[in-house]
Amino acid sequence: MPTQTILVVDDAPHIVEVVSDYLKQAGFRVLTAHDGQTALAIARHEQPDLMILDLMLPDGPDGLDVCRSIRRDPTLAETPLIMLTARVEEMDRLIGLELGADDYVTKPFSPREVVARVKAVLRRTRGASSPAVIRVGNLCIDLSTRTVTVGETVVDLTPTEFDLLTFLAQNAGRPFTRAQLMEQVYDVAYTGYDRAIDSHIKNLRRKLEADAHNPQWIVTVYGIGYKLEEPT
């Protein structure tokens, strides 16, 4: 398996150095940037397998701006993103997730935790090894190419959105709690992440539904959580 490349973006040199050292020890090739503009240039040229992105970046586009640009760029849109943030407010983290981040780590953090998160995200996003297709009505999920179509329309999803939709589709009609969905998407039910699932569901509805405010595919099961069902 080729060496996977991680782009680490943070304006604090000591954070970049420590995270880079741990990633290199884990066998990854590491690229670094200290501002958003440089990060975008490197990402477009190098096509990294994953980006670790600081929310607060000086002098130009910040982490949220970079995240928006990544998700709008067809050549980078499916690149997994882990956001680093010193902000403790839940809304800041949720904004990052709604823009398409796959995970986030709050500062201060353990470098080992960052490496574990990187491996978990890559395992989810690169894990499909044999061709398989899931169909629910006119929703088609191709696991081998990680593509989703509704009828003839291709739906662009982030890696985490794809994994969440796949799990729901594999269990169509069955409701799951937020905690159960967290365990499937993040490998472990992180404390306080319940609303992160809400953010991913909101994104999926926006992309899948004809009317995101009146969802037909991913429905809320009151008192439990969510389920996927074929629209009637």
C-alpha cells in the first residue's frame, strides 16, 4: 500500500512540528502549511489523502474558508478533513462539521489522539475493498467507487456523510439513536458528539432531499433518532 500523505495546517509552528513528528513515526508522509492560502495551493498540487486543519488561521482564509474551498473543488471535494480548534463553543465545532469536516479535535490535545483520529478516518474512507452496491428505491450507493446517485443525479458527499448514509441504507427502515450512529461513524461514541450527528444529517438532507425541511429519505424518529426509508 502506498504511503499516505497528510497535510497539517496550523499557524503555530510547535503544533505543526509535534503533530508532524507523530504522524511520521506512524508511517505517514507529512506536508505542512501555516496559512490558508498556502494550504490550498499545496492541497491542489499534492492531493493529500487527509488534511488536518486549524480553525483559526491568520492573514487570509481561515480554517472554515479553506474547508469551504476544499469542498467546492472537484479535485479535492472528497479529501477527508479533521479540524483543530481552540474554541470550546459547540457552535464553532458544528459549523465546521456542517461545512464538511469529517472530525474535529479540540486543543489542547494529545498528538497520539490526533494520529488515532487520522487512522480512524482513513480506515473508514479507504476501507471499501470489494465491489458492492446498496439500493433503496432509486438511491444507489456504490461502495467500490464511493459514489451515490439518486435516480440519474450524482450526489457529492463528504467521507463521513457517505459512511453515515451507507450505514443507514444497509439498515433501511431501522431507527438508530445518535449514540449508535456515532459508534458507526466515529468508531467510538465520543462524549458530547450527539449534535455532530445532527449536523451530518442536516447536510445529507440538504443534498438528498427535494425539500430538506420535509425529509422523505432520512426521517426523524421522535424519542429515538433517525432512520432511512424509501419515500412513498
